[in-house]
Amino acid sequence: MTGPTLVTGGSGLLGLALRRLIPEAIYLTQHDGDLRDLSTAQRIMSEIRPSVVVHLAARVGGVKDNAERNAAFFEDNVLINTAVLSAARCSRVTRLVSMLSSCAFPLYSDRPTTEQDLQSGAPYDGNAGYGHAKRLLDRQIRMVAAETGWDWSSLTPVTLYGPHDRFDAESGHVVGSLIRRCWDAKASGLPLTVWGTGRAVRQFAFVNDVAKLLVSHLQKAAGPDTVIVAPDEGITIEILAKAVARACEYTGLILFDSSQPEGVPVKRLQSTRFASRFPQARFTPLNEGLKETVRWFLARHVSSADACGRAASLCP
Ligand SMILES: NC(=O)c1ccc[n+]([C@@H]2O[C@H](COP(=O)([O-])OP(=O)(O)OC[C@H]3O[C@@H](n4cnc5c(N)ncnc54)[C@H](OP(=O)(O)O)[C@@H]3O)[C@@H](O)[C@H]2O)c1
């Protein structure tokens, strides 16, 4: 293996966390080309000639965005994944790792979902487009690995949060959007309004922890069976909102707006493979991770006119 490591989605939440750990890798953004386009992916792959590909590029969105645009999430992600994996296969890239998502899995009310469930039921309707595209990604990885014997694999982290999250009240992921809302509530003196009933159960992983696991994953052969990365058994959105309020030192009223979407009631994943794959793993406790994320958000908020977007945070 002589070529560089190529990371797609290098300007994203996870890509930026990985950049701190593997600065020598080559990181792509949409400015380098639209990876929905096969000829673009092929051109990039033949120019860079990577020996390892970390495929993170994806169209990722919050609960409302997914529910309203399932077809677009499906199309964009299928196109990106197909183009990147096809170009990597034709360039004989022998090690590739990509990210699936909890949204790809069927969910059960009486037990947590495990890796073995991935292809045994449909994903939740509200994120069916994104979820099915990730299921196809799993299939494509397996087919290439089976035909070639190459080390193509995937990880499945639960919802990520941390520095460089999208701090947008409407389109961000739940943690980034809650921090933004909390900050706005603090500034305006109005209550913090949280979408949904607050009773939905979700799991969260600090992005820097997942970046570290990704580096460790790259260091030894894995095989195509995905590994779920879920630090705990999950918390309600109400508990999360209170933890965000504490991290923001917000002491005002918290209201729940059940007219807004909240997605599936319980999403709970549990790994049957994680402990043997990552025996040394340590997860940042939620309160610590939130504090660090809020510190990061506030530093940008104070130093730039608008802290809600990733672009602002990247300005010198
Ligand atoms: N965030 C989560 O909670 C979560 C949870 C589980 C799995 N994952 C998966 O982990 C991976 C990384 O997620 P993330 O949160 O870091 O995503 P993100 O912050 O939304 O970043 C997406 C990245 O993909 C790039 N991208 C999007 N469309 C593209 C296109 N058409 N052509 C080329 N590049 C494109 C973006 O480039 P620009 O910045 O230039 O637009 C950006 O670098 C994704 O595969 C995601 O599905 C994420």
C-alpha cells in the first residue's frame, strides 16, 4: 500500500474531527467535485490514486428535512455511494471504510436493534430515503469484499454531536439545533422550545470519540460486517434538552411543541461486535461532550457575526 488516504466528506462533522487525527490524509469537499457524478469520482480517484478510502460524504439532514425529502435523500446518497465505491473498485483500492447509520435499521419496541437486523426489515418511514440508501451501501461493500477479498467495511455510529456540528434551529441535528435554540432563548428571554413531546428516545456519540475509533478501525483488517457504535442505551429528548440547558447555563422555561415532528418514538441500537472490535474504547460522558460542544459554539458565536453555520466557523 503506497498511495495516500483519501477522505470524502472532509468538511463534515466527522471529517473535520478526523482531520485532527490524520492531518496527512487528503480531504475532499463538494468544491473538489460533486460525488454524485461517476466521472467526477473516477477522475478524483485516478488523480489521487489512494490506497485507503474513508468514505464519509453523504447528504445528511435533521428529522424534518428527511421526512419532507425522502426521495432526494435516497437519490443523492445512492448516487454518491455508487460513484465513490465504483471508482474505488475500478482503481483497485483495497481498503475502504464507510459509515452506515442507525436510520438504515429496522426498529423494535421490545428490544434493541443489533447488527444482525440490518437487512431483515424496513427502516422507519420518516427517514426511509436515507435509510435505504445506507442499506444499499452495506450491500455494495459486501459484494466487493466477497468478490475481491479486499478489506471493505463500515461502522454504524448513532447520532453524532460535537464541534463543527450544524448549529441551525431548523435543519441541524438534534443536539446542534437544541444548542442553537437554547442560546437564542437565553438571548431573547423567551422559553426554549423543543420539537416533539420530549419522550422520544435517542442515542448520541461524541464525534471526537467516533473519529478515534475510525482511526483504530483503519489499523486492522475488519471484514464487511458493520459494527454499531453506541455509547449507551439512550435517553429521552427531554433529558437531553435539560442537559443542553445545563451546558448552556440556561435556567429558563423549557417547552415541548408536540405539533412539530420528532421521528420514531424509540430508536435503540446495541452492538454484538463492538466490545471485541474495540476492547480499549472509552466514551466521553454526555455532559462532558455537551460542555465541550457548547464551548466550541460560544467561541465561534462571540468571534463571528453568525455562529449557526459551519461556514462561519471555518472563517479565519
Ligand atoms: N451526523 C450523524 O449523526 C451521523 C450518524 C451516523 C452516520 N453518519 C454518517 O457519517 C458520515 C459523515 O457524516 P457527517 O455528519 O460528518 O456529515 P455532514 O457533516 O453532513 O457532512 C457531509 C459531507 O459530505 C459532503 N458532501 C455532501 N454531498 C456531497 C456531494 N454531492 N459531493 C461531494 N461531497 C458531498 C459535504 O461536503 P460540503 O461540506 O462541501 O457540502 C460534507 O463534507 C456520513 O456518511 C453520514 O451518513 C452521520
